[in-house]
Amino acid sequence: MASSSTTSSDRFRIVGGASLKGEVTVTGAKNSVLKLMAASLLAVGKTTIRNVPDIADVDIMSDLLTRLGCTVAHSGSVITIDVPESPQHRADYDLVRKMRASINVLGPLVARIGRAEVALPGGDAIGSRGLDFHIKGLETLGATAHVEHGYVIAEAPKGLTGAAIDLDFPSVGATENLMTAAVLARGVTTIENAAREPDLVDLGDFLISMGAKIEGLGTPLITITGVAKLNPTDHITITDRIIAGTWAFAAAMTQGDITIHGGRADHMEVMLEKLAHAGAIITSTSDGIRVQMNQRPRATDVATLPYPGFATDLLPFIIAMNAVADGHSMVTENVFESRFMFVNELMRLGAQVTVDGHHASIDGIPQLSGAPVEATDIRAGAGLVLAALVSEGETTVDGAFHIDRGYPNFAEDLRALGANVTRE
């Protein structure tokens, strides 16, 4: 498993200058599989999830489910979760603080056993991401919910009742938690201004395969008709569009040529448009996409937005690309207020970036210069590694464990594409 060889002091050492060429295969989506694992709590018995990535966060979620009374078996890219008749209801801080997705056990536990105590989550340092939408939504479904001593405590001893929920913001986490709660509620629930991410659609498809009645997945209005019980299922996780996007930017930044097996163009339309604007040549293959760049990238403006807009998770990569692009660009972050922590580290490599509020103004230079930097979250870490590839000399990226949380075998994949990357 991913975490066994990882220590918090690991770092990547990168020598810049390589043009990445070759093929890479994208694994199952981190932002999907963790939610599928949490949703397995909704049905007694053995649920099987396939195409599971070998990342540290899967191990943390496995530990959390084990502590809730499940038996979790992990073999290669397959996980089997055997859920008991009466799972435990408390998700402790020592696990939840490591991973934001832990909050996804809240909805299933309230729906299944009428009570949940989930520690306020940790994970990446990219912003506050309050749980107000989750709590307000559960209350609309008839639960009592509040925060006490660092835990979200939600109770519905007589079960949940379908209701109309209108989200102020299309929060992915809130939509997921409310959808997984509503599938076992009495009556009909509607979620207005629902998130539309492919990962959320994958979770909805998983619930439908368990026997849930859900309509409108991938649209702003999801309708859920509650059922009395759900059954275990066998599900293949969708591929990870953020990892696919990472490799696409790696090709563009290093003026390379990468074929991305499992990269779904229909999940990355806005991002691919931006790369095409920067000068990349993008073609479809039988099972993915190919990204080629034969010149220095052109500076490209972008603003992050909820799906189907440009993903906030891809912000570090487009900033890093613009840092070595020809021209001036403006990048605006509309989702997480602390995403720009990444910029401070990028500037240590010589990037010409000025941050004002949620805008980053970037003047591209031909090449960055190697220096010691530190990852503050998963995507920032991967973004710094890509920036190191277009830096003169040697760069070290501390905090490799952040990258491990989202990228299986990152250094190995980079080396296979021709990068000079070692882990120490």
C-alpha cells in the first residue's frame, strides 16, 4: 500500500531540462474512490471497488472504515469493504485530520444508523471550506446537527425525510454528503445548484447500482427518491481527470509529447481549450489523448470555476506553465482562497508572479532556476515538480507525502517519460 514506504521527510530531487516524451496511464480518480469507499457504508455486506489508485489517502480511508467496524481487503487495484449490520458512528480526529474526504462518512452514517460524530476534517492547506452547507442540508432533511468539541454531531433517530435543498454554492462535498443521506430518506429530495463534477456523477452511478433512485446527475438539479434499503455493489472507478491534466501540462511545459491512456477529453474540455490556446496540439487516441508542444507556450489567462469550468486543482499547473510562457497572463482563483500559497514557492524558482487578492499576474520568462522548495498540498507539490523540470539546475521539493496522497508512482512515471527525478 502507498503509505508503507512514505515518510514525512521524503523529498523529490529534480534536474531540469528534459522534454517529456512517451506514454503514461491514468489510474482511478482520488476524488471519486474515497467517496465511493465512504458510501459503501450504506449497504450491509461486501462492496467491491475496482480501478483504485495506490495512494496514501486510500489507506487512510481504509483505516477509518476499519475503525467504524468494516472489514477492508486491499488487493492490487481492488478494494472489498464488508460493512456490518451496525457500524460504529464516530470518526476520530487522528484519522480525519489527515484527509478532507473523511467528512464523506457523515451522510451515509446518519442515513444508515441515525447518528454520526465526525471530527472536523483536515487535509490540504488551501482554504477554510466550512461545513455549513453540509449541516444546513442535513437539518433540512430532518436531522439535528451541530459542532461540539471539534466534532460534527448529526442525529436522526427516526430517519430522514426528503426535502428541497438549495445550495448557495455548488459544493462538491455538500452535494455528495446530502445525496448519500437522501438515498435512504423517506420521500423525494431535490438538490438545487448541485455540483456537476464527473466524480460526483461516478458516486451517483455507484449509488444507483446499489439500488438508489437518482435523476439529474451532471446537471444543477438532482432528484433523489428514497428507498428502504440498498445492496452491496461492484463498481469500476472513473479515471482521474486531475492526474490526466497534470500530464497534459507536463507535456506542454516541457515542449514534450505525451500519450495519456485513460485521459477523458469529455472531462477536461475547458482545460484542453486553454492548452490549445497556449499552442499545444491535442489529439484523441483509442483510449485517451495525446498532447504535443513544439514551441514555448503562449501566455494564457484563466479563471477557476466549479465544473464544468477550469478546475481549481489545476491552478498550480497553469501558473507554472505561464511562468515560462511567452507573454503576460492573469490567473484568477474563485474557489479556494489559499490556493496561491503555491506561488510563494514558485517565486523561489524565479517566477515573476504578483498576487493581488484572488488574482495572480504572471510575466513569463524563458526558464526558471533550481532551488529548494516545499509542497503545501497535493497539487502544489506536483506543480512544483513540473516547474522544476523547466528550471536550470537542481531543485528539491520537500513534503513528498503530500504528492503521494494524490499521485501513485509519480517519480517512476516521470522517469519513464525521460525526467531526471529521484526520491530521497
